[in-house]
Amino acid sequence: MSEASPETISLSADAVLKAIPHRPPFLFVDSVPELEKGKRIRAIRDIRATDDYFAGHFPGEPVMPGVLQIEALAQALCILIAESFPEASAGKRPAFAGIEDVRFRKAVRPGDVLELNVELTQFRRGFATANAYASVGGEKVAEAVLKATMV
């Protein structure tokens, strides 16, 4: 894995917007309380009853789609890459490249705080592999191995 500064930082909502090109309603990271450059990120998404997808998933019993939980984890990975390896991401945008070993363990509902944890396992020539999981109240709700690149 490429060497990056061992610095740990936090990012505000404005800094998240600078790190990745995603915008509402398809931005699923609100803030980053902890990012250890080149290693890991802990990001937060407040699950709001007003999120667009709840209108149809499912009326009367709103559940955050699992694919959007994975998208939130992928966005956190892309923030980690952008902040850790600026030379590899300058002038590029992130692209989700793969997903393996996905597991969903519990429903995520409005009012939940989704904590996104991503640990980089490899970064080479702009291509990243990471172990990722999302949790609510300390309990895992989703996990996967993610791959992303900068294009």
C-alpha cells in the first residue's frame, strides 16, 4: 500500500462536499468525525424520515435500502482515498469498481444514525480495496468488501 501521512483528521459537511462530487439527494455522508489518512475512516449519516427513497421503500414501514447502505460505505471509501492520496485523485472522480461478501443484518430506519466504518486494505495505482461495515447503535447492520478507483 502507498504511504500516506499517519495524520488523523475530521471533516465537516462542507469538507465532505469538497472531497467527493456526490450531491443531495445522492449524498449519503453527512460528516466525518475521524479519518486516519491512508488507513481508515469513520463517517456519519443521519437517516431522515424526509429522505426521498422512504416514499416507496416501504410506505408505512420505511427501511433504508441495502444498496444505499453500501453506496454510503462506498462514498466513505472515496472520501478516504481523496483525503489520503491527493496526488492519485487530483482532477479525477471516484468510481465504484466492485463489491464482495455483502451481508445485511438489520433494518435501518428513519431516526437511526448510520456509522460508516471503512478500513483500507490495499491502495495501488489509484485502485483501492477496503473492508467496510455500517452500524447503528454499535450493532452491525451491513458489511462488505469494497473496491473503488479514481477515473
